[in-house]
Amino acid sequence: MTTTRTPIKPAAKLRITPEAIAAFREMIRLDAACTCVPYVYPDYPGRCASCDAWWHEHLKLFAALDLPPWEWPCVLRPDRPWHASRYPTWALAEKWQPGRAKVERYRALERAT
């Protein structure tokens, strides 16, 4: 008997391009230059210029890695709580944990840098 099922392809391996490494290096530099206060709603003064530039570089990294839209944000620092200044604490459930793939992607980019 034949079947009409479509085989599932294995996940593609991460391809780290020179553009991705350049964007990641710039993200690390901008992260160190961040002057934001922790996010407190509703009196949050807004993001600093470094964070705005960080998100611009994150967009470049996202495009260079050619990830699907549901992988946004594409990297998360393993040594920082997920709700640090860039992520409002009320935005997601308190028990939410970052995807292991995002942390592993960060570590892979760190090794490649």
C-alpha cells in the first residue's frame, strides 16, 4: 500500500556567516554600553540609544541567520535573566523560560566570534 505522507526534513544546521559574526560583535559592544534602567511599567523612560542600535543589529543578525519568524528574538544571553531591561516583566508569563535553541545559538555565535 502506498502513502501520500510528506517526509519531515531534519532541522537545518546553523550557518554562521561573516555578516552574522559582525552583527553579533556589534551587539555585544552595544550591550556593554547600555544605560537603561530596569523596566518598570508605567514610568519606564524608554530605551537608551545603545538598546535601539542593539535591536537594529539584532535584525541584521536575524536576517543573516535566515531564521523563521517565530525564532524572534533569535538569541538570548545565558547568563542574564530573560526579563532583563529589554523584556518587560508583564509581557510574558513569569514561569516562561527562554528556548534552549536561542541560548545555544548565542553560545555558538560566541564561539565563532
